[in-house]
Amino acid sequence: MTAALTLANLTKSFGPAEIIRGVDLEVAAGERHAVIGPNGAGKSTLFNLISGAFPPSGGQVLLRGRRISGLPAYAINRMGLSRSFQVTNIFQNMSVYENLRCAVLWSLGYRYTFWRWASRLRDVTERSDELLQLLHLEHTRDTPAGLLSYADQRALEIGITIAGGAEVILLDEPTAGMSHAETDRAVDLIRRVTENRTLLIVEHDMGVVFGLADRISVLVYGEIVASGTPEEIRGNPKVREAYLGEEAV
Amino acid sequence: MMQPGFLRSLLPWLAAILLLALLPSIFPSRTAFSVMNAIGIQLVFALSYNMLLGQGGMLSFGHAVYFGLGGYGAMHAMRLIEAGSLDFPVFGLPLIGFAVGLIAGAVIGWPSCRRSGVPFAMISLGIGELVAAAGFMFVSIFGGEEGISGDRMVGVETFGLSLGPIKEVYWFIAFWAFVAALAMWAFTKTPLGRLSNAVRDNDQRAQFIGFDPQRVRYLVFIISGGFAGLAGGMSAVNYEILTPETFSALVSGAVLIMAFIGGIRTFYGPILGAALIVVMQSLLSDYTEAWQFYIGILFMVIVMFAPGGLAGLVERVRLAIQRRELAEVAPTWGLGVSAALAMTLGMIILVELVFRWREGSEPMELLGIPLSHSEILPWLLALLLLGLGSVGLRQAPKRWGRLLRGEAP
Amino acid sequence: MEVIVFSALNGLLYGLLLFMLSSGLTLIFSMMGVLNFAHASFYMIGAYLAFTLSSGIGFWPALFLAPVLVGLIGALVERYGLRRVHSHGHVAELLFTFGLAYLIEEAVKLIWGKLPVPYAVPDSLDWAIFTLFDTTYPAFRVFMMVVATLMFIGLWLLLKKTRAGLMIQAALTHPQMVGHLGHNVPLIFMLVFGIGCALAGLAGVIGGALLVTEPAMAFTLGPIVFVVVVVGGMGSLTGAFVASILIGLLQTFAIAIDASLADLFALVGIQVDPKGELTGITLAQIAPMLPFILLVLILIFRPRGLMGARES
């Protein structure tokens, strides 16, 4: 069975600096896969490579067996891969509702339509309302996204990412900067929205990682040093030494 | 199925129709019609410009190109109608302008829209200069320095309008201004309109929801060019002459100033801006030579202190009324407004004094009081007003700042 | 032969004037990422101030005083105006400097009037420095070329050899880092903007005497300066130098050669109407357009410019 996402000998250099040094990874369909690693390991760069923000220097990224590396980001997104951002990356001057509405358009078949009113597109409004409820953001429906509280913005961030119904979802530190309660809510949301989908998540919060992930990979200096189930990772001495040393899990 | 929100949003448009119908009775003079026609043309142009700037986040220094090309298209069509080789009503010429603007936008927009932000602005400047120069070179199309002229009283009459007297031209302008504004407003509510907002706010994220930002920008550019061309067509009929000056950076700069002063963050802002600038141009130029300077100052004040423009201020007041906090903020606002007025008056007096001192012309009269530039008193008065004004503005800084930024208190 | 030599000299002259103007803009852009639309306006202020000052205190004192004054005005503009809009992004900055350019032009009209002012070459430099092919070449022009070259060398040394220069180059690619290194960034911005404007002012003192000093001078020269900076590569001093000379020579030779499209066809043996509208277009006619054609092409195909480092 083809893996949902395959990274084959992926490398990326910026000038003389080699950030990603040959990453091989396979994420099975429906799997929840966490990528952890110390700061500067290249996790965000990895996400950027997979989602098409820039092309790799070498190697390939395959989505359900089809090559996506080198394609522009919007093309990759249309093929069913969506990502969130570590630093909240929403449409700050538009209302929450508008943010979600724009995010559902392509997946419902609407292209650069200018001959119909957006509010008349029943399937669009239905899906947007659905998402609003799912994210518990009904009370902020008409608020400009830039004025939301941090936690609400992060929820919207996730919302925009999953709105299009992508099969493979990349979440980049979704709970960064959240309190315990907010983190719990976020994890609950993530679990709900990624049911039957493939999830690749970068996280620093070990509680979230071990609670959510089916498999974990550890990225250190641009290479994967270990990959396996949470138990395997927890017990791996290399990983402990490189990364988990300070944290008692 | 009509929703209540839809009916409510229709209300301003119905009010607009009423206003357009009543205006000729309120202001029946020739000058008034001339001004109102100019406003009608400029508001369509400014709205088309704001499709790029306010809604799409694209700063263009060369929008006059599409206005001019549309205008020339309409003008040539008008001459063909006059010659009998084209069977098309003059009343419909703005549509020809629209078509020419669309095509021009498509052709020129293709290389332009590959970039955004500052490079886009620079490309638009370069192309504007190119077309402006080409305008003077190709005499058979653009008429050289004298331009091309035509006669609007030819061909088939529509709606019983011969388009001879200026009042009849008013109805023509009012019709097209309304139709164009309505169309552009409707556009903002379409998916593409929304997407252009998204691309403006975050073009990287727009990619990650499946849309090519370049494509969005290009389509918006084309449509915006179309409406600019429509305004050009209106202008061709109204003034019956078009010269290559239409392509100049001055015209491009003027529409930028209009849209920005009016307020680029709301739909109707550019309408306010167009009206204000046209009025200032026609009325103030009789009283002072420095009216362009005042416009410049107004523009700078808005850029620095009220980037939402006049419409932003209006919205802020509306917000206060909605939240029933008018009584609470009124004293601070009152202080701020009077301080601003004092500063404005002081500045005007100072500017006029300087001007008259240099020109050696007769002393000015303010409300019947002569203020001579050769005496020290008026200068002191000006400085005093400026000083008082700035003190007043410093007294209510926080709330004043919030008012102008359109933020919540 | 004579035509070629004088065209080369004049092209060089024009190119160097463009360089003097664009050097300050390059500096400001390198450091602050701001494309100062009003840069040519400071050039204009320099010319007008020099005019007013030189009628009082003579040309040479004005040569030194006027740029300083312009620099001060620039610093004030940065401190009280530009700084406010800095946080709103580059487009907002462009709008600000655009409005500033408009305002300065109107202010100049207000203070000095709409007609050109008689700012001319001073007597001390109004002699023929050499004679070539029976035509004399004015000393003032050579003076200008010397000043421009000195400017280039001076700025180049500043940027490459001093610590301040290294910092400016660093700021080109990593603006935030410079702040993190502990430098007082707002003060530096103010100084850099002021110096950039002072350079424009100096160009104005000389250029105003060479060409006409009138309110439209900023408007005619401004866009070409942008072309220079963009074509040369935003932030590259050498690029600006090369681009200025290139454009100066290009335009001057285009006007001098004055061949038409018909002549071009004739070269390959095709006879077309030399007076026809399209085929009669001469190089001289499109000369003013050449810089902008170059601008558009570069922005589309190589937005980095000839030697630039930062893609805007």
C-alpha cells in the first residue's frame, strides 16, 4: 500500500549551509506522525520543503506515490496536502468567517469565480458554518482575524488548514505558546479534525506528542536519528542523549 | 431567498438613486453640473483604482494608462459613429471604454502582475511612462499635442437624450457612475473579490489554500483596467476631447491621492475622495493658488495619522454611535477637532501670507478682515493658531490617536 | 568622429549626474529598505537652496552649506515622518515618500514660484577647460565629473573599508540582525537618511546650475533615478554607477545617432516609408523611453538588477 507521504533522501542547502541532510521518511495513510527535535534541527525547513514553499536541493517528496517536490505550493495544496504555520499566518484584515470561507472555496470546486456572489454559494456557507462550530469560534464570526486572542487565532490557523478537506495535514507547532487548558482543547480539536486523515505534526510539548502520535521521528541537525513508536523512542538512548535529556517524560 | 442583510445592504444604493435624481434640482447651475459630471467620472476611476490598492494590495503608479486607452477607444468609436460607419449609441460608449480597458489590462497586466509590492509599483511606473511617451509619438491614434476630439451629439439617441445640454450629460454620467459602482461593489462580494482580499493580506497563505496569487492579481488587474477604461469612456463623451496628457503620471498620481484620502479600507472611501478633490480643485482654485499644496498636506496627514482616510473617520464615528459611547468620547473629539481646525486655519493663513509676500500681490481677506503680509500681526496670528492647535492636539493624544486609527477605545 | 567624442563626453556627464543622484538613494535603500520616491525632490531642494544661498554668500560656501541643510531636512523628515509609517510596511513607506515628493514640489512652487529661477554656473567655473575639434568644453562640467567620481570613491571606501560601511552592507541582507547587534538603529536610520538626502542635495547644487532649476526638475529626473537603482541592483553602489553611465551613454547616443526604423530596414535592403508614422520613429524620439523599457525588462526578468543582492 502506498504511503500517504514519502520523503526520499531529501536534502536542502542554503548557500553553503546544509540544513536538511538526507531525510528518509514514510508516513502511512491515517497515521499520526510527530516530528520532534531540538531547536534549529530543521523542522520548519522540512515542512517548507514538503509543502512547496521552496524546492529541495536534492531528493524527492511523494504524495501518495506522486512526486510533489518542486511543484508550486498551490499545486501541492490542490493535490490534498495542507499545512499550518508556527507563526500564525491568517488573513488578518478579514473576518474569521471570511478566512474560513476562502479556505473552502477550492475544495468545493470554485475557482476564480467572479460571476456569483460568495454568500449565495450554499455549499460554501454550509461548510464554513460547520467549521466555525467545530472550532468553537462562532462568537468571533465577524471579528477581523487580526484582533482575535492568541488561542483563537491558533484555532483559526488550524481551521484554515483543514478547511479544504486535505488528506494529508501538516501542523507546525500548533500548541506553541498555549496554557495547559488551551493545549488540551487544541489537542482535542486536532484529534477530531484529523480523524481518518494523515497527520504530520511538529511539536515541542512532549505531553502532546506522546499522547497524540502513533509514530515519532526525531530530527537532529537535518537528519532523522530515530523513528518508531512512542515506546521505542522513549527508550532509545541516542534520543535521550540528543534531546530528551532535560525532560522527564 | 432574500436575507434581511441583503436588503439592508441595498439601502445605500436606493438612497444613492434618490440623491442622483434630486441633485439637479438642488444644484441647477452650469458650474454645478460641470463639477458633478467630473465627480461622476473620477469616482468610477477611483473605485477602479481601489480594486487594486485597497482590495488587492497592489500599489500602481500607472493606472492612467487604462483610463486613457479606454477613453481613446471610446473617442475613436464616437468619430466612427459620426462618420456613419458605426451603428452604436453614444450613450453606450463607456462599454467600449470598458472593453478596451479590459484588453489593455490583460495585455499589459500579464508581465506586470508577475511581481507584487514595490516591484509591481515600479513596473507600473515604468509602463506608465512608456505609454505616456508613446502617446505623443503615435499621432494618428492619439492626436499628438492637440489630441483627438469628437461630437457627442451624433448617432442614435438613447432614453430621449441628445446629450447636447450639460444637464443631459449629467444623466448619462449619473447612470454609468451608478452602474459601474454597483458592479464594482458586487465584485467585492464574489469569491474572486474575497480572494483578492486574502492575497492582499497574506499572499503566501493564499497559496496554501489552493490559489495562485499571481492569477488572482492578474484577474483583478484586468477587471480594474476595464472599469478604468469605462471611466475614460465617460470622460470622452463628457469633454469631447482626449489628449495624450491623459496617460501622464499626474493623472495616475491624482487617482492615487483621491482613493487614499477618501479611504482605501472601505468600499465607498474613494467616492468621498473623488468628490472632495474635484470640489477642492474647482472651487478652491478661485480663491487660492495653493490648493494643490493643501491637498498634499491632507494626503500626508492621512498617511501618517489616519491611514483609513476620511471613510475611516466616518466609520469610527459610526462605531461610536453604534456602541452608544458618543456622549463619552464627544468632549475629547470636540477638543481634538477644534485643535485641528485651529492648526488648519493657522497653516492656511501662513501659506497664503507666504505666497502673497513672494508674489507681492494684494493682501488677503479672511471673513472680511484684511490680513496684510507686510504687517507682523497676521504672521503672529498664524503662528499663534498653529501653536494653540498643536497644544490642543497634544492634550487629547491617546483618544485622538485611537479615533484616527479607527481602533476600539 | 566629433559627434562620437562629444556624445561620449556628454553621455558620461549625464551618467555621472544620475549617479550622484542615485548614490544617496542606493544608500538609503541598502540600509533601510525604503525606496525614497522623494529622493529627486531633495535634489531639487538642494538646487533651490544653493540658488538662494549663492546669491547671498557666493557659490563655494553654498556648495558646502546647501547639502548640509538638505541633509538636516532629510533627517527631520525621517525622524518625525517616515519613522511613523515604517511599521506599516514598504508600500506604506512608498506612499509616504510619494506624498512627500508631491508636497515638496508644491512647497517649492509656493516659496520660489512656478517659473525657473536663474541659477547659473558661477563665474569662477565659467571658462573653457579644453578645446576639442574647435568646440570648447566648459570647466563646470569637468568639475561636476570630478565631484561625482569623488563621491563614488568616497562612498565605496565608506562601504567597503569602514565598520560603518560593513554594518550598512550587513543591513542590506539582514536588517533585523543589525539591531540585535546592539546598534542604535533609529539613530542610524536617521543619519543614513539624512546623509542620503544630503548627497541628493549636493547633486542638486551642481545639477541645478548645469541644467534648469525649476519646480518640475524632480519630476523629470526622479523616475530615471529609480531606473538606475533598480537596473543597477537595489543596494549596490557599483551597480548604480555602472547603470548610471550605461543609461547616460545610451540616451545620449540614441539622440545623437537619430536613426529611424526606416534606416534600420534600409540597412537590410527593405525600402519603407521614412516619413511613415511607425517606420519614421527615430532613436531620438524613443530616447526618453529607453530607460523605462530597460526598467520593465529588468523587473520582469532579473529583478535582482545587474549587481544587486537583495531581491525586493
